[in-house]
Amino acid sequence: MTGEMTGMTSVVTGSTSGIGRELAELLAVRGGHVIGVGRSAERCREAEQEIRESTGNPCVVFLAADLSSQSEVRDLAAEIAAREGHIDALVNNAGVFTLSRRETIDGLETQLAVNWLAGFMLTGLLMPLLIEAPASRVVNLSSGSHFSGTMHWGDPGLHRGYHGLKAYDQSKLAAVLFTYELARRVCSRTGPAAYAVDPGLVKTGIAAKENSRIVRAIWTIRTRKAIGPKQAAESVAWCAADPLAGGKTGLYWKERHPLDSSPESYDPDAGRRLWELGERLSGVRYC
């Protein structure tokens, strides 16, 4: 696969650990220009150096940005735009899980802000670069948890009756709804193909971050038989870069096969309401 992505640029969020870290390396091995994004500047420097050394690809750059902050998402998009003339693949991989309710600096529930809204913003802000690349793609990481998700339109921030799993499921449903609405509004015209990907149950540290010892222990037990991040990343890389995955937009993939997502995810009215919510919360308007 070495060299097959020469001249192509990919942006991968949440790429200093887990699926994103493995994905950045897989794309670098293929010869592509990879822009990784992580919250910690130190971990970004480490990941950049490690991937350059392990792949022999010098075209790997990591940028630090906290995607729970809308101002940092905007700054990230501006920095990428200043560096690049086009983007071939944008993978909105960054995700969080918090059992207790937390708010971002912008006053939004953290899981909805990071797992969906950050990707909505970054995709819109980078759309001019995505349009410049032929056959470009936007890949949004979702989860089988979206089947249990419900959009709480009257209280999307879950100020009442909060539970971490309920918030997580809602955020992952939002990622699928966003993908389909993106396909309807933008990608059916001149924009990139839009895909949602379910990586399966993956042994990552998502539940170990900023959660209690009990939550970390439960997550460790639950993921004993889970697949590793590299195996999950291979499926995501296929959706982001393989020619066989192209040709149609608005699909939900798992293990390189298109599957039906939840009935609610296909509701065009829900997609429209989510899009309008994203615009209100972020101020981002697509070109």
C-alpha cells in the first residue's frame, strides 16, 4: 500500500491515542500527507515524531487543539487552511465519554459538543478545502450505541435526568444524523462523500479519561473481548481512502460493509433539526 496516497492530504482528529493514532499511522504508511489533531501539545509532538520514524514519511504534522472549545476548533481550521490547498479526507474521530454531566467552556454538554458539534464545525469550516479535492470524503465516527440513542430536542444538553450513557448514545446518533444530512445538503452537489463508521467495540482508553476508578474498571471488564485499535483503524482507513468505498454518499459502514443504521437516523426532519441546532450553537454556515 506504500505510495498509494502520495499527494493526498488527510486530517484525523483525536489522533494521539486509540483508533485515531493507529489511523494516522496507517495513512502515513500509504504515503499520504497526514495532519493529526490532539488536545495535548506534548502528546502531539510525541505522536508526530513516532509516526514519522516508524513510517519513514516526513509529511506528518500534528496540531494541538481542544475540540471542546469552539474558538480552538476555529483556530485549528484556520491553521489547516493556511497550510493546505485541499483536503482529501477528514476523519472526525475525536470522542469523549463522561459518566457525570460536564460542560465545555462554551456552556455545552461535553459529549454532544465533542462527539458531534466539533465535527459539524470543522467540516463546515474546511469545506472549501474538501471541495477542492476530487473524490474527497468526510468520515464521522459513530457507534452501535446510536441504536439506543434519542435526540432530546427540548433539552439536548440533558440538564434534567442526565446519565452519561444517555448523553453518549445521543451524541453518536447525532453523528449519524449529521452524516446523512451532510450527504443531502452538500455532498449530493459538489461536496465530498459523507460516511458514518461504526468501528465496533474497541479496546481504547475513552472511558478511562476523566472518569472514576469504578468507571475505568467497568470499561476494562467490558472490553476484554474487544478488538484492538489497529484493527478498528483499518476499517476506518478503508472508508477514508480506499477507492472501493467511494462512489456513493450517505452510508453507515461497519467492517467495510454498508449496514442499516437506526430508524431514527434516517428521519430527514430530525436531520434538518440537528443541522439547524448545529448552526445555532456554533454560528457555522456551510458554503
